[in-house]
Amino acid sequence: MKLYSLVGNEVFKIIMKKRLWVIVGILIILIGLFAYGEHYTRERTQSQIAERIGIDDVDDWREITNQQLMDLERRLDNPFIPEEGRASIQVRAEQLRYYLSEDINPTTFSAAQFMSNFMEQSIFLFLPLLIILLASDIVSKESTTGTIKLLMTRPVPRWKILTSKLLALTILEMIVILLMATIALGISYITFGQGGFKEPVITGFRIVNGELDVSNIQTVSRGTYILMTYSLGYIVAFSIGKMALMVSVLVKSTAASIGIMMSSLIGGTFLSFFISDWEITRYLFNVNLRLTDFLSGDLQPVEGLSLSFSISILLLWALAATVVAFGVFSYKDILD
Amino acid sequence: MLKSIKKAIWPITLASVIIALPFFIFGIFQSFDVTRGAGDNNGVADGENLVENSPEEEEVENEDVYVLTLGDSLARGTGDEENLGFAGRTVEKLEQALGVPIRHENYSLEGLQISEMIEQLKNEELLGEIQKADMIMMSIGGNDLRGLRGLSDNERMNAVQEAENRYEEDLDEAIRRIREENPEVLVVFLGLYNLDYSGENLEETEILLRWNSITYQRIEEEGNFVWIPTYDLFQFRLSNTLSPDQLHPNGSGYEMIANRITEVITPYFQSD
Amino acid sequence: MSERVLELKNLHKSIKGKKIIKGIDLELFSGEVLGFLGPNGSGKTTTLRMIVGLIRMTEGEVIIAGHSIGKDFVKAMKNVGCIIENPEMYDYLSGWENLKILASMEKGISKERMKEVVSLVGMEKRIDDKVYTYSLGMKQRLGTAQAIMKRPKLLILDEPANGLDPAGISEFRKLIQKLAHEESMAVLVSSHILAEIEMMCDRVAIIKQGEVVQVTTVKNIVKDQGIIWKIKELQQGKKLLEEEFQASVQIKEDQTLLAFLGEELVPMVNKRFMEEGLGLIYVNKNQKSLEDLFLSLTEGDEIV
């Protein structure tokens, strides 16, 4: 099975290059900052609220939650909130009421909570960025340095060479997700001290016709919730990676490769804000990246998405990108 | 040593991925499970549905009884497991009792205070609906009152006097506007109940009772206005009728209120 | 057992509508070193890249050890080792790691063979250092090592002497000739250092504007073209040579005598010229060098 050693070579090359370690460094620094920031904000909010309603014990979560609920309800009084804003406040208020009635404490913060929060917040921009950094090199750099010639003049067909790179990339996408999880876990455990994996989490909130639909609500453990968010993260990583691979095959310079992917990522998101009624926006990959929002019942920027739809769109894009990559790679002339 | 680490890189990487894979597959299936059945309309706030019931519906035949609900979270039905509130439940009972279809629109808002209601009463569309209404149900004042909780004795004296004066004025203004728009409509006004009947918090209870009486006295000056007390309803069964947030009634609490309202106003309609 | 290792049949290549290679036919046999010579832009590199499959040919065939590059890429390339242009490697890895990666992509390259090749190119001391620390010459040697690891039937070298110092060039030449003559490798070398081609190669193919204009053996080029004498008394010298040595003689424009006769007779002729007092100034072989041939063939070339 020569593919095994080919993929092994590619993985080895990627790991020995500095790029992966840059990614690890970025993760550590950023997660550290997020964790600190989250910790600080929470403590401050809690003591502010506690002060305001005159309780000493910051741990009396029902009081605090009640107060938060009332604050939300007050916000709804403002006749000038646009209707979409009103809806999301309403949704959040309903969720808080549900927590209260089910006796689930939404105020404590744990490492597990941080982990899932982190993925929910990173999945549509930060994570793609990391993957783009990782993947853009894969073919571009070898074209620039000329080592691609070494690979192409072995008695190995071109498609196999690209396949080995593709598989290596797929494996490393998973590694990046695992790294995110591990680093998030490590840093947040140190910061927050609590594990919190068994804590029940409500998920399955759905917005149907503008109303909160609680018919499919389930409680899962936070550990399971983390598994869900991170596996959705992997789907995003997988798709973005294939697209970055395609751009890497088409474009010789690594910098241009990164630039193209980043601008389509960001540009597409802007587009979706401005033209959210066009039929076509929902088929862009950039608006389908917020997979974890389906779990938490948050609103999507574009109408009419569902988890299966978004995942299909992402996978279709990945497939198309792979086909193009193989097509071009197998036939292009290596002129320099 | 470095060499053997290097040699191990690939197998370790591959192994960790293979081990992680089943977890990820599980996570994906769970995600599908949790979001199952999500129809095409998942995801967007159709702002209209959530916030207002659009008044742009077709002109109703004038035979239907048209009931309007205004006010705060009580009028909204917060805390009711079935999401009806006293308004929805009253309408249901009234329909049964009278045997006629009733059209119901609810314009209440969470946390509404009376000054804000007055702002609402400046809205052209709302005034238009008031004009068409046969009956208006109102619940307001609770949020104004809540602002007076938890004060020290000194602070309380001044604040209460001020608040009561303001409330009187605002109540007067609100009633005036409604009457201007629709001189004949029946207005049902809900009184406030206590959150603590134990007698431990006498000062606050006093304020509440005075509040209720301000409302009662003003209401009864008007024709076709009726004040519905709720204080006694909750007195001996508070624990069973309050929702977990310890503030709003639960389903049974609202049921109680709705029963009383229905009892009081049914004769009004039957005498037509 | 001389095998035809490489055959180029009617090779054409057009890029963006422009014809770069206009029909090349070439053959290479095991055990011989063929030099590929041409001015910049003549299509040398393009042709070499087509041979190893980096560029697709528009028309024609490349057959290596009986397998067509187009139809049987893998089988054909099993027999080929090459360095195309610069010997780039993964510079964040060591020389040895580079070789290991490349060896793992083929069958039958053992660790011993790798070590053998490393010492053959003289890189034992630095093979475990990262490639970014290598000088150009070292990279060349590593490149050569990677090319010959698998004992290919065909070795293709694009400008191999680039960056080598004279000692290195000399070593390299010896290595190539050893590979060709002792291991019967067919070697295709492209270079523009004529002196090197002259010394290293058995045959030379000269390419100009996408076509091979001449293929000849080096021996033929440097074969004897007669002897030149510069003497004062030209007419008398001519007469002497014709009568006493039966040589055919020309008087050249530059006032020298060009005579065709065996080399062994030259001392005698010199002695006779001196005896007759004809004023011998110098005597020389009349040789056309490769440079002459090259320049004459590619004269008047604009950069295409």
C-alpha cells in the first residue's frame, strides 16, 4: 500500500514545516486571551448585577438569572428595536425562563463551557483562517520552491501524489480540531477550575416561523455537546481545507493563495448581509459555516437553512474543489 | 532520540486521528438528531409573527366580537405553560359561554410601564384597532411598582409619594386616550396581587393596596370600565399558582384570573 | 548489450499558440553520454521537461526503455533519474530525510544503497544537516544522489555543473563517465559549458529554435583537420611538402600552410623546413572546436 507511505511523507513534511507550529502558537495566545477576557467579564457582570439587586451572595443564580430575564424584558419595551433584534431578545428570554423552570444554572462557567463556546464562536471565521493557513502551502509552496518537480518525476502517477496530499490535509484538519480542543481545555481548566462535562445543556431550540419551538428540546451532557460542536467544526475544516487545496493548485504563490481564500471568506459574509434575499446567497459556502448555531437555536444570517442543508452545501463545495484540483493538477505543465 | 521521535510522527498522527474518528462520527449523528425535523423555515425571525400580530388582516365582519389586550407581561401570559395567559384563556371561555367567534389581538409587551403604554397609545395603527374593538383587557402597573421594592425606609417615603402621583396622572392620561378613540368599548382592568401574604413585608403590602385603590377609584369613575381584583384569588394559594420565576402566575394562576373575568363580563355581552 | 534507452519521436510543443518545439527526433543508447547543447531559449529545458513528463507534448512520443511516457508513465519513469534545472530539495529537512522521502516513493532502494550513493557523491559529512545550510555545490551533489539512487537506465541532467568549482566539475565528470561506462547508464546532459560537454560526452545534439540541427560524435568534431605551418617562405614550403611528403597542401588566407598528413611526420617536416631555412614560425593542429561548430550553427540567432 504505497499510499500509506506517501501520505506519511506528506504528513511528515507538514509537521516539520514551521507552519503548523505557528498555528499552535496562535491558538495558545488567542485562547489564553479569550479565557482571560471571558473570566474577567463574567466576574464583573455577576458582581454588577448582584450589587444592583442587593444580594451579597453572588452565587444565588436564580436571583441573578431572574434579573437578567427582567432586563431582557425591559429591553423589549423599547419600541424602536428592529423586529429581528426583538426576536432574538425574545428567544433569549424564553431560554432563560426555561432554565429557571428546569432548574439549570446558566451562570456558572466551566472549562467545558468555554470549550464549546470557543468552537461556536470560532467556527465561521477563526477556524477557517487556521485551516487556510495550514492548507494553502500544500501545493503552492512546492511550486514556488521547485520541489514539486521531485514529486512529479517519480514513478508515481500525478493523481496519487495529489491524493496523498489530500489525505494528509484531511488528517491534519482533524489534528487542528483536536489541538483546539486540547489547548482550550488546558487553558480554560487552569483559568476556570471547573470541568463541567456532566453539566446538562439544553439544545434543540428551533426557530420555526419566527417563534421559539421547544418541541424538540433535549438535554445532553456538556461533554456530548462539546463533541457535537467540535465535529461540526471538523466538517467546516474539512470543506475549507479542500477549497484551499484547490486554490493552492491553481495559484503558484502561497500568499496569493491565502489572500484569495480569505477574501472569499470575508467578502462572502458581507455579501450575505447585504443581499440576504437573493436565492443564490444560500448556496454560497460562506453563509453556511455557522453550523453550531443550529444546535443553540441562534438565528442564521440567511433564511431557510437547516443543518443538513448547510452540511450538504459545504460538502458539495468541497467535492467540486477536489474535482477541479485533480483536473488541473493532472494536466498542468510545470514550466518552472 | 530525536530520530526515533521523527520516525514516530506519522504513525502517532494517524493513530490519534483513527481514535478520534468514532467520537466525531458520534458527534455528527447527535447533531443531526438534535436538529431533526427542522423545516425549511428554520432560522429566521419572521419579526412580524413574533412581535405583533399584524393588524393588516382583512376587515373582519362586524358580527365577530373583537377583543384587544394591552399591558405588561401579565397580559402577555408570561409564566403560563400553555402560553395563553389570562387573555387567551378568557377569550376561550368567552367564546364557549357566548357561542360566538371572538377575534383576539394582543399588543402587550414584557416589562411595560404605564408611561410606555401612553407612548403606545400614540401609535396610529393601535388607535385604529382600539376604535374597532368591542372589549379591551388591560394589565399594567406591576412594573412601575416593582421599581419601589428593596428601598430603604427613608428612600421609600419620597419615592412612593412621587410614584403614586405620577401613576395617577398617567392612568388618567391612558384612560382619556382610550375613551377619545372609542367612547363605548368595554375596558377590563386587572388589579395587582401580592407576592408575599405572610405579613412580614407590611410596608410593601401597604403600597400595593394603595396602588390598587388608586386604580379602583379612577376606574369606577368611568362608564363601561370594570376593575377585576386578583388580590384575594392568590391569597391562600400563592405557592401553587405562581410560576418558577416567583413573579408571574402559572397556568392555574391564569386560569383563576380568567374564570373571574369571564364570570364578571359574560352578563355584559348577554344583555346585548 | 547496448539498449536503446531513450527515443524521442517527432516531438512537438506549442505554448499559447506559439510553436516552441518543432519536431525533435533523438535516440540515446545505454552506456553513452549525450550532450544537449543550445543557446538560451532554444528549447533545451522544454525538451527535457517533456521527457520526464513535467510538460505534456503537443505531438509526438517519448519512449523510455520501451515504455511510452504518455501511456505508461509509471513504468517509463521507473527507469529515469533526473535533475531538472536547479536541484531543489525540502530545505527544512536534512539531506538524508530528503533522500528517504524520495526513496520511499519507489521500490527497491535499500538503506545500504542510499548510504552508498551518499558516499559516491561525497556528502557523508553533511548528509544529516538541514538542506538550507548547503551550498549550491552540495545541493547539486545531493541532487545527483537522488537521481542515481535507483540505478536508473536513463539519467537526465540539466546544467549539472552549475555552481560547482573546478575540482567539483572534474569529480562530477569522472562520476558521470563511470556511471555510463561501468554501469551502462545512458546519460543525457544539457549544458552550455562547452568545454565540459566536450570532455564528458560521447555525442552531442545541437538544438536551435526548437529543432535539432545536428547530432554528431565529439570525436568527429575534434577529429583531425590537418596541420598548420606558419613559415616565411610559403611557396617553397608548399613545394617541399608536396614533393617530399606527398601531402596535399593549401595556402590559407592568413598566410599559413594547411597540409594533410600523418602527425608522426611533423618532426621530420619541421627539420626539413629548418634545414632549408624557410623560417618556421609555428606549427599547430588545425582543429575545429565545439565552440566553432556551435557558433557557426547557431550564428545569427536572436533570442526567441
